[in-house]
Amino acid sequence: MELREVFSAEPKSIYQLLCDPGTGFYIPAYQREYTWGKDKIERLFEDCLHGLTKLVENDDAITFLGTLIVIHDTKYATVAPISQGNMPPRVLLVIDGQQRTTTLLVLATALHEEITKRLKALGEKDLSPEATWIKNQCLSLKEALESTFRISMTYGEGNYKYYPRLIRAFIDSWSRSAASAVYRSPVASLLFSYSNHCNNQTSKYEFVTPEELSIEEAKKYDSVQKIRKAIIGEIAKLANGKNDETEFPDLESLLSHEDFQQILFKTKIEKPVLDFFAIP
């Protein structure tokens, strides 16, 4: 067997990477814990927003966000503990890039939460064409985001039908059954608890640190909580137009650039929306 048959490079967008149906990311035990700080979060936002700005100028623009090295574990040989018959269709052992992948998954939950809040704020009584179009786009984006941070299995016990997209070896275990599913690592716990929130949404989401953890384990949870709060803060600044230091396409550029609209929404923005914002 030639080396190229074992290792190959494949360019993928973030959407293609995280929305691949039935694919779970598995972090081996030797990988360090999630350690990204606020400075790296800000840099990731800068890179993503720079890419959006470049798309306004050139619809073929590409922004490289880093490399992910994975091994397709076809026989689930690296998965432990394993719940037989409950594995996702495809498991990718993450050799390099887990920090960036984890951050993108946490970012997806924060974006989903923000869009859900703003969708509720629109209310159900406003049936104007522009409000209807915006609501439909929000619903479509919410569904797409849900497919990034969780895997929908064909069946399962209640919330356990949905697997967190990423888990850690020896700590977590995918399963459709409450008796054998374990999501104890901070990131897997966050993804699973937010997935449950998506199913219920009876109250405001809060990522709670389990009481029975050791001091060291609790610190790991606190670290992930701080990063998610930092991400939410960055999103809020952008949404409220208070991040003057970051590149971001202005509203007029977005609404007047049809190619950009096709990339973002897979369709042109309808005329009632353009009229609402007074864009010719």
C-alpha cells in the first residue's frame, strides 16, 4: 500500500466539516484539554469576518482557518468505553486541530442561542413580507446550526437520540440509552446539554457545572464556560454594531450584492426586505 492511499488532504468548508451527517469527532486520551483563551477566540472571529469582507469584493475568496488531521476509525478500534451497536456511522479520531474544532462547535451553540432569541423578539404577530422572509431565514439557519453540534440518530431514548458531535476518550460514551450514555467531559457535556435545551427550550439556557466533580474537573468546566461567555460577548458586539475594531461588511454592501446574498442565504434577498431597509 502506498503512503498516499493512507494519507490524503481534502479541502472542506466549516459547514461541510461540521454538518457531515453521522460523523462524530473523537478526542484521544493523550490530547491535552481544551485550552484556548480569549485572545485566540478574538483571532478566530477576525479571520472569519475578514473572510466575509473578502467575499463582498470577490465571490471566489477563500479564508484558510487551519488544518484538521483525522483518522477514520472504521472499526471503532480506538473508541473506549464503547457501547456496542450505538456508534455514529462515522468516527474521526482527531490527531490535530481539536482546539479549533471545539471552538467552532461551541461557537455554533452560541450563534444558535442568539438567533433563537432574536427570532422570538420578532414575535408571531408580524406577518409583513419582510418579517416573514427574515423569520424563514432564521429558522433555516437554526436547523443548519443544530446539525453542526449534534448528530441526529434514527432513534433513541428521548434526548439520547441526539449525540454530541465531539466526545473524549475514556470519559465519554455515545449511546442511545440513558443507562450507557456518558457525557462527562466539559465540551461533550455542553454540547449535549445545549442539544437538550434545543429540544425543550422552556427556559433560558445555562451551562451548569455538576456538583460531584473534583476541584480539578470543575476548573475544566469553568474554563469552557468562560470561553462560551467570551464568544457570546463577541457575537453581541457584532450584532449591536459595537465592534469597530473588527472587519465586517456593512448592511448596504450585503443587501446590494446579489452574489454575496446567494453565498449566505442560497437565494437573493426579496424586494420587500430591500424596500424595508431602503436599498434600491
